[in-house]
Amino acid sequence: MSPTSTTLRRTGTLAALTLAGVLAAAGAASAHVTVHPESYAKGATDGVLSFRVPNEEDTASTTKVQVFLPTDHPVLGVLVTPQAGWTAKVTTTKLKKPVKTDDGTITDAVSEITWTGGRIRHGEFQDFDVAFGQLPDDTGRLSFKTLQTYSDGSVVRWIEEAKKGADEPENPAPALTLTAGGAGAEASNGSGGAAGSDADSVVPSSSASSKDTKESTASDAADDSTARSLGTAGLVVGVLGLIAAGFALARGRNARP
């Protein structure tokens, strides 16, 4: 085998391995259990949350999904949408701090939903829809810890909470951002609901401040998404550059007398 062929083969192998690593990392980032939409207004009413569960295993199927709803900031009026092939079990818990609403005082709320009986195979995902009557208005973020059980008995615990300024954890819990919204806005577009006091963030005192807060949240999310895309694209471009350099080096050696 000529030196040129050896150089080309080594360069191509290294490039292929590097590109495979880049694509694998990008795929892993998108394979987490997530909740959609990613944000709603504080106190939003009559909306739907969709928990998206992808299958990450090559040789096993997802056979059980458990979603835990927070009870310190409860989601009220939870209803489960029937899913073909799946059976949902809803667990309620008595609240330590009852919630006062226009319809009376709520003392119990859903704390867990478990889906069994179905199967999510490799390369597939399933959306589990949950309707709610009202979201809390006293926090800026809700985390829904989730357990994903596979047919081989393994369990992936999506329970880690992301910390501000830190890298995304390996198994992050699905999280819903609650934004400050104007009273009377519609929940169906993810921007309505009544605004209330917030122990985690300060609620703007005017409509202009509320608008600035929404724009800032959207901008941060867009910047994060853009940064991830640019980072992946940069790595891919680097790999392509490595391939080009390898071919150039090989041609140069071949052209020498």
C-alpha cells in the first residue's frame, strides 16, 4: 500500500470517528424526556402539558413511564388524555398547604401519573398529554421528575434539576418555565393566566416590565439554542477541514519527485 493511500485511510478514519462523536453528542442532547410547551404564564388556566418520552435503548423498549408532579406548587384540575395501548394510573396527595381558588379551597392534588401497558421501541417516542385546570402563580419554574422503565428492567431517572450558570445535567428532569403574564390572557397560547407573587423571581409591577421579562426569557432561550447549534456546526466544520487537510497533505507528498 502506497504512503498516499495510508495517509488518506488514516485521515478518513479519524475524521469519521470524530464526526460520529459529534453527531452522537447532538443526538443524546435531544433524547431527554421533555415537557411541551416549555413555558406557560403563571396562573394559566385550561391548558395542556405534553410529556415527550423518546426511547434511547437499541435493544430494549420503554414499557413504563412515571411522572411526578410537584405538590409544593401544585398543578390543579389534572386530567389524563387516553393513549392507545397505555393505561394511566393517577395518584393524588393531600396538600400540606391548601390552595384557595374562586371555586373553593383545594386540599388534594395529583402527585403522580404512571403509564403502563404500552411500548416505545427504538427510534420512536410517545407524547403523554395531561390537561390542567390551573397552574401555580407563586413560582417561576416547575420540575416534573420522571422515571423511564425499559423492557430489560433498567430504569432511567430523569430527576436532576439544572442550575443557573452550570452545564446541563446528564439526566435532567422535564422543566416548565412560568412567566409573568397579564390577567385574563388565554392559556392556550402559553402566555396567559393571572400573575401572582413569586418566591423565586420578582414579578414586574407594570405591563411594560412584564413584556421585558417575556422578551428576556425568549431571548435567553434563543441564545442557548443558537449556541448549541453553532457549537455542533463548528465541530462538523472542523472535521471537514481535517479531511481536506489530509487530502492536501497526501497530494503534496505524491507530487514530490
